[in-house]
Amino acid sequence: NDIEYILSYYYNMEEITRFSSSLGKFVGYTEYGLKQAEYWNSDPSDLAVRKAAKETVCKNHIDAY
């Protein structure tokens, strides 16, 4: 439960959008990022894939680290 999957998008070294598995959705940090987050959050299949990434990516590799 202490693991969090984070997927961040950057432009010009500035974070514009982030998916956090603890929130279960995308969050935008710039005007463009807010629009992208709204678009991605409106797609339930994309959100399901991102939420599953915590299980498939993080938890499968925890013993290696």
C-alpha cells in the first residue's frame, strides 16, 4: 500500500500533467495540462489501464529493488 505509480508529462522542463495511482486520475498543472487531464480523465478505459499499472509495473518489480 506504500507504493504509488506516477506518470508525469513535461514540456520545457515544466511538469504539465501527472497521473497518480493514489488519486486515480490525471491532474493538470498548466493551462494545456488541465485540458489534457480533463480529456484523459474522460476515458474510462485509459484510466483503467493507468490504475492497473501499479499492479503490473510496480508490484511485480518490488522484490528486485
